Amino acid sequence: MPDTLELRAGPHRATVRVGEIPSYMSRSVGPWRWSDPHWLWQKFESFIHPEPNSGCWLWSGGETGDGYGRFYNGTTQVLAHRFAFEAHRGAIPPDKQIDHLCRIRCCVNPDHMEIVTGAENTLRGFSPSALCARKTHCVNGHEFTPENTLRGQGRRQRRCRTCDNNRRRKMEDAP
């Protein structure tokens, strides 16, 4: 049996003395470093830069095209904010999403995140559908109440009944 052993995990290599190999570094475990949760969290932390004014933990590692952090967890690429949330708070239900309460996509601080449904996450955002859903009055100031709201195609569109009636009257009165 050799005195030293070369251990490999992807691009990482280490040569260790045989008598000094911890149990989690055995050949049967596979890539030894990635199976060590302490080493994995240290690797993750090396990409975190706390922002003192907001409390955000800004991610400096790889990012997705839309600004969310990416991290290799030993088996696959994962979203960095989900990795941090699961490490601190536990598993995320499969039908739920993580909402950044601070609205900073590269933030990985679990205290700035909340588990929500996909619909709630969308409505909390700033997409056109979210902005329209938050409106309480039409452009002419009439309140959107169940009695004063007309629903369009697939219940996604809504119109003011008062404005619709006023428009119809104008069309009928026109010569």
C-alpha cells in the first residue's frame, strides 16, 4: 500500500498521507471535498461579500443571465440564494419559490428571503401584470370593485364598467 494517495474532485487535487485520510475522504464516497459540508460552506462563503448598509450578502461568484447567483454544490449547478436558504432554514417545498424581500437578485442572505407561491412571487415583482394587478382604481379614478369591474379574456384582463358605459354612451350619441 502506498504512503500517499492522490485525491481528486473535478479540477481539485490533493496528495495526503494514507494514515491522515479522514473517513469522509475515502474512495467510496467519491469526490471527497464536495462531500464535506463544512468545506462546501467555506467554498460558498468565499463568494459572499456582506454589504453593511443594507445587510445583503452580495454574491460575487457565477451568475445566471438574469442576475441570480450560481454555485456548484458538488453534483450540479444550483441557484446560490436557494443553496443559502436551504443551508440555513431547510428544504424548500417543490411547489414554492424564494422571494427576495430586499429585491436584490444577487443577495444570498437567508434573512432577506421568504418562501412564497409562484403567483405571489410574481405579484410582488414589477412586471406589467404585477403592476396592473396592484391597481385599485382605473385611469379616470373609478374604484375597481366587484360591481364596477368587467373581466376580459380568461379573467386576466379587467376594465372599469363605469368607463365602459360612458364610452358606449358617447358612441351612441355621436352623429
